[in-house]
Amino acid sequence: MKRLYFLLILVLLFKLPIFAQTTFWTEDFVSGDGWATDGNWTIDNAMMAFSWSPEYSDFDFSAISSVVHLHESSNNLIVTQFVDVFDTSSNEMAEVSVILGTEEYIIWSYALTNGNWGPVMGDDLEIPVSDFAGQDVQFKFRTFGASTFNWNGWYIFELRLDANLDTDLAVTEISGPVQLDILEAGTWEIIVENTGFQAASDFSVKLFDQKTGDLLGTIDEPGQLESLETKTYSFNWSSNTADNTALFGAVISETDELPSNNTSKSHFLRINPDIEFDILVWDNDNDLQTVVCPEQGDIVQPSTSLTRALELAGFDYEFCKSLPGNINDYEIIFSTMGCFCLS
């Protein structure tokens, strides 16, 4: 009889529906715009963190987000975090709250007596927020207790909000060439994912020129896309004029519940003129990392930002730290000339 019960449980489990979840809001802390922090809370290097230093007694510090609208089908707040505890005998607390108007609702609390939470690189904590769906809220991260000295830190790497949607199509990627010659045909691939519960067939996939807004290609009857299924759609296009532009992909559906994920990031494209030229990058500073890369979010040298941009655009270049005696061979010279210290 026990075996029959066990088999029945397995059958029921396998018949449960697959839950399709869509991420509709993300905070990666690259800029930290909109957050209000006090005390030992800081936002830097794509991370929000609470640290023990400087030491405070009887403290109560918070980091509060700007207003976020929760989708009507909101499900979870996912916090990628690491809580690093110094003294497990203390009475310190970590809390996450939702601020709704003038009211605050604690949705997660953690005592330092429990020790570390998660690995050093962070782990995902899922906190249900469906009770606040469809409303404008703020998220509050609070630390309080007898002394900040009892902490090592609370490190928050990313926040995400997901929702369970019936119909949602998302463009997850666009790929293709970054350089073409005039009249040379290129192929772009647009990846579309159905993150909704229901199968989708009444939609179209399109390729656009971001600079002009021109429609470069369309697939109006792409077939059916099952829930959680991903498909790649290919477009061929050529240009009869030299230009620097960017292309992007879009999925169009009148029943889509989340339009914000229907377009891709832009993909740079250069249509080469019939002109040959040579590029030199002169790294003329002290190799100090002073620039935040807008694409990757890391802190790099100015010359690294230049070479990354050139490589992304498909340009060949020469690199030097000392300017050659003869520069007549180069039509374009980039030079970094800041952050130079004679000492």
C-alpha cells in the first residue's frame, strides 16, 4: 500500500504545471540612482553593501529604493546576497521591508545569531511579494542592533522582481556582423522566448534600424511558440550606403502583458566606405583604472575603454605606449592624456 501511495504522489507531481516566470524589473547597482542610504550603507562597484566600519553603537541604518510599480501578477523579490557575520552571539538583525504609502511591512528578517547567510559570491533569496501586486512600493533594507562591530557586512549584488504571466514574449538576444561593405549581405539572428503560461502564435518578429527607425525585415507568421520555448529567427539585409548605425530586434504581440522586454539591446553596425585608413591608440597615462565601462560595469584604464569600443565595432588598430617618430602612416590617432603623474 505504501508503494501505491508513493507512485500516486509521483504521478501528481509530474502532472503539476510548469511555472513560467518573467523578470520585469532588475537592479544591478551599477549607478545606484534613486536609492537613499544612511550610516554604513553604500553603493559602489555594482553592489550595495552594509559594512561595520566606522563603528557605531545602538545603530539603526537603512537603504531605501525609489518607487517601483509591481506588476499585477508579481510573484517574488529575488535578492542575490551574502550576509557575513563576525559575532554570532550578538543581537543584530537584518530586515527587508516593503514600504506602501506610510506603512512598512517586514517581508524577511535574519538574526546574526544564525551565522553567515549564503556563499561569499552571493545566493538567491526568494521573498514572496504577491500581496503587494499592482501597487507602487519601495524596498527597505535595514540593519540595527547594539554595535556595527558585530558585522563583517551585508552584500547585495542584484535585485529582481518576477511575475507569472499568461502571455509574454521576450527578445533575449540579437547577433550579427558589426561591419559590412556596401551591398554586402549580412545575417542577423533574433532570439525570442515565450515566458508566459500559454502558447503563442499571433505575433511577428521584426528587425529595425535604430538610427533611422526604418523596418529592415519582418516575419509575420513565425509559427507557434510553446510556453518556455525559445526560437531563433534569421534576417538577411544589405545597405547601399556607407553609414554607422545600430540594429535591434522586436517581437510584436497585441496580447503581450509585458511590453518592456519586447525589444533587444542595440547591435552596432558599420557599413564601410570605400576608404582605407590606419588607426593608432597611444596609451599616454599612468595605467590608472579611472573609467567605469558602461557596457561591463567594471573599472578600467582609459585606453581599455578605447580598445574595447574599437574591437566591438570591428576596427583593426595598433597600440603603443610611446608615440612613434613617424605618425604620417595613420589617418586616426586616439590618445589618453589624463591621470599622468610625474612622480
